[in-house]
Amino acid sequence: MSINVFNLPDLGEGLTEADILRWLVAEGDTVTMDQPIVEVETAKSAVEVPTPFEGVVHTLHGAEGDTLLVGQPLISVSDGIEAPESAAGSGSDDDAPEPTHGAGYREEELAGTRPSAELSVDEADPEAGEDESSGNVLIGYGTSAAGSSRRRRRKRGGPAAPDGAAPTGAAAHTHDALTAAPRMAPTVVSPLVRKLAREHGVDITALAGTGPGGLIMRRDVLAALEQVEDQRSRADAAGPAPTGLATAGPATPGLTTGAPVPPPPAPGGPAAQGGPAGAPKPPAAPAPSSSPEHGGTGQDVDPRTGLGVAAREPVKGVRKTIADAMTRSRGEIPEATVWVDVDATELLRLRAELKAADPQTTPSLLALIARFTLAGLQRFPQLNARIDTAPDGSRTITRFQGINLGLAVESERGLMVPNLRNADRLSAVELTGAMREIIDVARSGKASPAQLSGSTFTLNNYGVFGTDGATPIINHPEVAILGIGRIIDKPWVVNGELAVRKVATLSIAFDHRVCDGGAAGGFIRFVADCIENPSGALARI
């Protein structure tokens, strides 16, 4: 009997880890090839992972809630084939079965790239006379002949799978969902480079690779570390700020923030008392007790505030992705914000008329505003763009022919930005159905990486929270985001007379590197005019 060890595969998008949400099988269960075995949560979405082996579950390498790195053992499956009696009765330790890493990982696969032809030939079984592949059911792994150390027996009477057959069932669904997403991950081949960057807190997505084709090399990570050390040395040489206030050093591209700050020296030490260095220290003041007998609650006590700690939540998964994305956006994009109050009375009246005429096909208010937004982006294409940085540091503004409209959605897993591909081709009625579907999927936490990546402009309806205005953060690497506040009754001047109208606030944050205030102001004014005169706008766009 041999045991096949299936490692956590590369789930796409350059993700290096995943959290185990729930196991779909237990030890001792019988599994079939491509059967979903576990639901994991990545920084992008929650997906079910199928197994490339069939047999009996031998070991589950991790409990629900654990975090596994790509390449770490996920599950071991026994093939259930008993060894011959002669071999079983020999009593030799050399004949004992050993785990077989049938997934056939190579370091290039762990980094999300294809293995070279030379490696594939060297690792193939020269005695294998048939293709044993069931298809690459996820990015970076599959039941391939090159990756298996033994020859899988084909079931008698079963039809032979054609060469290059596509995965089916749950494997095909997961494969399509993951591979449909554009590969926006940084160009890193070696997992050793990833490990070095992770251990030292280097954000590889912010590094410019010096290797061929922008490949991020070990020397690029080391150069970032040297830059930090150099800045620290200069800060130490400069001494403390004259105001006596702690000031943060300049942010270094490629390095994550949030490192713990060492606590200040406790009062009452030798330096504070003015005694000699070798003088005995006075007894330290007792720390605040958190035990119930001392009046505490039995919780940890925060030394800085003296308050009990209600909970400690690790920053990982979606929350870590959101934090990194927001930090990167604020750190890289010189953004500016423009806002305008708009009279939405006519828009509400028009929608009421459409609903009275045909309730089944009435577009939503958000869909109507989205339709105006898409028309505005076609008039001001500077805001439907992205800035690309080449390995030599040069920058290029890339503009797009179509529009992938992102929608900021609050979900149980955190802030999601699913997007509608080629949204500019949809009418207001079509946008209503498409937006309702993608929002429901995102809120359920089942959005695929393809649905959560690739947007070129984001629409943020923060009015659902009862707020009037905000300065939204741009969804990196986009260059603009439009925010919509709630629609409320306000005094408004109409034809020289004061009236009560339905008023909302629109705000746009834009990257000042791609355009100036004229384009942003022209865009938001166009959308506002469409909202104030929706009948005329729908006739023109």
C-alpha cells in the first residue's frame, strides 16, 4: 500500500497561502479523483479544492482555521492496494511503504509558472507507456504522468481518457473560475525569493525586477533591505526630533508597515533615578492584574492603555489583502478629490414612471447612475486607465477600449470589489440584472478570482450606510473611483425660487499623475448633469 501526499496547490493570482474553512471529507473516507475535499479561503475568494488521487483518506494535514502555505501537505490518500504476502512478511524496514508526493511539485510550479521542458523530460517515468493525467484541475498541480513516481493502474473496462482531456465536474468548475482571472501577480519564479521577501516583510508587488522580462530576483529583495538599513542608519545619526515627538521615517517602497514598536523604558529605572549603572534596581511596580480576585476580568490587559483586551484578530486572508491594497494605494497614488451636490429629483421621478409602466424591467437607481458613469468614462478616457512601471523605472499610462466596472461591496469576508466585464456594452436594464447577480455572489463569499480582479474603474455607493459624502480610496491599480452618497431632502434653488428637492453628493478621487482637475471635474459634472436631466441623457447615450 502506498500513500500519495497532495500539497496545497497554487490557487492562482500569485497567492502563497490559504486558510482552511472546512473539510469536506474525514480520515477513513473513500474519495474519487477530482472530488472536492476541502474549502479554503484565499485573499481573493473561497474555493473548493478537488483531489487528484482516489483511495482512502489517510491523513488531513491541518485543522479548520489553520493557514497553509502553497506546497505544504494538504491531504494524504492511500491507494488501498495491499502489498504481496512475500513482501509483507519479510519484516524489512526497507520494504515499508513511504509517502509519495504524487503532485509532482517543482519550485517553478510553486511560484505559479510552468515547468521547463527539460525538467518535464527528466522527471517523466521512462517505463510508463500510457498517459495517466486527469488534467490540471487547478493552477500548478494535477495528476500528471511526469509528476507521479509510480504508474497508476487503469480501471478495467473503463474508457481511456483522451490525451489533453479537459477536467470535468467540480475540478472543471474550480479550474475555470481560477484560470479565467488575468495573471496580475508579480513576476517571481523562485519560491526562495518569495520566502526571503516574506520573512523580511518585503512587499514584492511593489518591487521592480531587474531580471529578464522584469523578473524579480534575490538581489532585488536584498537591495530593498539595504535601502531600509541605510535609512535607519541615517535616522540614528540624525538623532531624535527636537520637538521630543516620535516621528515616522520615510516609507520605503516594497516594504510593509505595521511592525511592532518596542515599549518605552519603564519609569523608575537606573537612568531615571540618577544612580550608578551597577546599583541594584528597585522592585518593579506590580503589573495590573487581570485575574478575577484582583478585580480584573480574567482577560489580557493592554500595557499601554491598562484596559482589558476583548479579542485579538490576526490580520490575514481578505482583511490582510484589504489592508495591503489600501496602504499601497495611499502610498503610491497622489490622489485628489472633487465633489458636487446634484439634484436627483428628476431621476427618481423617471424611475417611478418606468416602474409604473413595466415593473419587471425597471432599472435600479444604481444601474441608471452606472449607465451615466460609463458614458462619462467614454468621454473622459483618462479616468479609465492604469499606470504601468517598467523594470527600468519608466512609467506608461495604459488606456483601455472597454470598461470593466468594479462595484465596492461590503460582505461578511470584508470589502469586495467584483466587476462587470465590458460593462459599457450593457444597457441600464442589463446592468440591473448583472449588478444584482455579482453583488449577491460577492456577499456570499463565493466570488471567483476572475470576478474580483481586472476592474478598470470602481463605483462606490456608500449612501447605503446612511452617509452623505466621503473621500474614497482608489482601488489600486486603477486611477479613479466615484462615490455616491445618500439621496435626501434638501433646500434647493429652482428657477430662482427655494424648493425642497432630492439631493445627493457625488465625489471622485483620481490619480493626479494621469490627469488634472479639468478631466475629473468634467467627468463628475457630466454624470451630475445626466442625473439632473435623465430623460435627455438616456436619449443621447
